[in-house]
Amino acid sequence: MALLANNNDSVHNVTGAYLFTAYVLASLLLTTLIAVDLYQAYRYRPSLPSKQSNQVSKQLQVFVALAVLNFSTLSYHMLSYLIYSYQDWAEPKGLAIRPTLYLTKHPLSSSNLGFIAHLWQWLTESTLFFHFAKTICENSANFWWTLHALHVSAGSALFLSIEGKEGEQKDGVQILWLIRNLAGSRRQVPHLWAYLFIGQILPISFAQSLFCIAMILFPVPDPTRTVKVPGPLVQCLPLLAYYFSVFSAPLVVNKPAFMSIIVAIRLLLLCPFVFRIPLFQVFASKSVYANGIHSSYLASYHVGLICSLLLCVEQTCMSLTENGLGTTLAAINSNPAVSALGYDFVLYLVLCFAWVTLNPDLVDVSM
């Protein structure tokens, strides 16, 4: 694809422009779908005792506020990146830089129409995804923040796959449609695939904040039922491949394999979901009670923790040696692309702290 290659200024990338447009529309549509599901669950939630109802209301207020904060922060940084990219493209061409389109008295004026034409030209002559990926990996300070965001993305993908939704039953037989069975094991969260794809196309904290709301509104229906889990080898191999790809990304920034590594990182995050669908149940080694399923993923937790610690230590030492502590920390504001991932990581930590603080009874002690 033209999008996955670094192009010259004169090369037109219509496929990339359409893909970027689809990217934005998919983000909005998936967010709307999840919001409708959560609203319906809240509207038709069962009545609870007064004390418990107040506790749930408090939890919902906190996580809705965090979801709004995550979305606002993400939107700000992504819009900043787009403006940055447009300015970088427009200046050498001598075009008027108007990062914001104001349609006031004459929305169809020649000035506004010309600016819209320039926007389309920018989209077709830019490789937004390539330059975004290159920016977050191009030096040790930038990649220090990127690495932390990738660590929490892996943990979140595994968590969603476990806590999501058991595959649908129809006449005693599980439906084998992949998209309807990207599922976990403990809760009956509708449209779990939407959370999955939101986490793939946007930084992870927004998807995780929405899923926290879903976990409050969709408690575990039957903790004593049994579910199948993949064996330790099946759990760990994709994780090892994921962390190897993460480790390799900054080493091949200027090589043709770079975008292939980036795509592999995104695809490997799907593995915890893929191994939950009926088609792959042949890899399941045992059945466990839903309430204790986390203990069956200890191998994944241990491999993820060890790999994360090793990569964090290696990257921290490299960045401190090359840049120093101040420059490493300041890199979060060096470019909107780095800011998008860096602040996403910070907000993810806030989200986890809020979840543990407000929901101590929901944390699986078997972990």
C-alpha cells in the first residue's frame, strides 16, 4: 500500500486519504455504538439497595468523567498532530496556513473552497500514519514514552479478552462468526469487538475507560460457570512475538521493514481475542470457573511483566545516557504524536488507580 511507504512530496496517495477518512469515521461510529450500549444498560439496570446504588452512581460519575477527559485529551493531541502535519506540508509550497476552517458568512466562498481543496491535496500527498509511527520511534526519548504506552496496550488487550463476553449460543451451538465472538469469559458486554477496534485505532486509555463503565454496568452473571482457556504456550507465544516486535521497532525506523513491524505490533494485540473464538478452542487446555479465570493466565502475566521490565530498564538506561532525565521527560511535549501516546499512558495510570480505589471488591484476588 502507498500508505505504508515513505513518499515524495509529489506522490499522490489517494488510498491513504480514503483510509484516513475511514479511520476518523470508524472512531466516531464505534464510540457512538458503545455509548448507546452503555446508556441503554444504565437506563434499564436492575434496582439496587440504596447504599449499593449510591456506590455505583459514584463509580459511574468518576469513570464517565475520565472517559470524557481521555477523549478530550486524545482529540486535542491528534488534532494538534494534524495541524502540525498540514503546516509542515503547506509552508514549502507557499500556501496560506489556515489550520482551522471558519465557515461564517460565506461557507462556499472561493477562499473556503480553495482551502478544502488544499486539505484534500495535503491528505493525498502526506503519509500521516508513517510519519506518526516514525516520530514516536525515531529517538530514545520519544520511544521511552511510546514503550510505556505499548506495555499498557498489551495488558489492556489481555484484560478485555478475559473480562468480556462469552460467545453467543444458538440452539446449543456457538455461532462461528468471528466478529461476534471476539470475546472474553466473565461478563456479557455487548459489542466487545467495538472496544477491541477502538483500542486498535486510538490510544488505549479511552477504550479502557469505556470498558470500566461497562464492567460496572455488566457484572459477572454466573461466576460458577466453567469456561475454556488457552494453554500457557498459546498464551505466551503471541506475547513474546509482540515484545520482540516492540523491541525491533526503533532499530528499523529507516529500513523498509519498519511499517511491517508496526502493523505486526497492532495485529499481535488481537491474539488474546482470536484465541477466545470457538474456531480456536482446540488450543484450550482446560476448563476453569469464570470467577477464577485470571489465575489461569498467570503465564501471560509473568511473561508480560518480565518482558515489560526488561524493555523498560533497557530503554530507560539508553534514554538517560543519551538525553538525560530532563530531556527524556520533556519529550512528552516534543511532538503532538509523542504527546498523544505519552499523556495516554499517564491517563491510563490514573484510570487504573481509580478502578482499584473505587472497586476493591471487583479486583480478582487470584491475580
